[in-house]
Amino acid sequence: DFLTRTTTILATLFILLSISLAFVAAKKGGTGEIDSSLQRTEVPTAPAAPVTSAPASATPGSAPATEVPLDK
């Protein structure tokens, strides 16, 4: 009974405090803008290098397969 009553009182206090703080924040006004001092800036990108087609040195099928030991 004690824990139930304490939980109810604390929950009611929490809700009332939350509503009160929301009301105060709404009345305070302000610009409604979030702090933008940490806003990311765009980094200029370097021009892309031309793509050259180079012949493949080895095909995936020509590489030797390695065996993996299986632990049982």
C-alpha cells in the first residue's frame, strides 16, 4: 500500500511539473530556434579524377583456394 501510494503521488507530481514547465516554456516565447552553433557546414568537394580502365591482374578463379580446418 505504501509503494502504491508513493508511486501515485510521485507520478502525479511528475505530470504536473511537466505540464507546468511546458506552459512556462511556451509563455517565455523566444525565437523558437534551436541552437545552431554546432551546425555542420558543407565541405567543398574536390573534382573527381577521370576513370581509367586498367586490365585486371588476376581473375578471382585463378587464386588458390585455402582450406579451413573444421573443429568438431
